[in-house]
Amino acid sequence: MVDVSDHELVPEHSVLDEDILEGVLEEYDIKRTDLPKIKRADPALPDDAEVGDVIEISRNSRTTDQATVYRLVVE
């Protein structure tokens, strides 16, 4: 079976530490549940991601070199 997360076109997905998450939520003045969702079954998620975790996705961008987005893991 192919590991999708190793493909060159899949951006880096990582579980965000709670300390960093608090700063992100405060910066944008939002709650964890306000974040866009990503399903736990998504093959690009790290193996240690659990429901309720927040994933940081860093991808290349033509306008800002690196774009960072956040997703809440849901069932």
C-alpha cells in the first residue's frame, strides 16, 4: 500500500502542541471548534493524530512562500 503522506504534493501535516494552539486561538480570537475540520480517516494525517487535535498544515504558496492553515480533527 502507498503511504499518501510521503507524496511530494501532500503538504506537511503536524499535530499542534497545546501551548502553541492557545496562542493561535488567542491571536485569531476564535475557539477550537471554529476551525475548519479534517476527518480522522484522512490519509495525510500523522498516525498520532486523534479526534480533538488541531493539525498545522504548511504548504508552499505563490504569494507568501509558506502558507499555514489549521484544522480540527473530527471523527
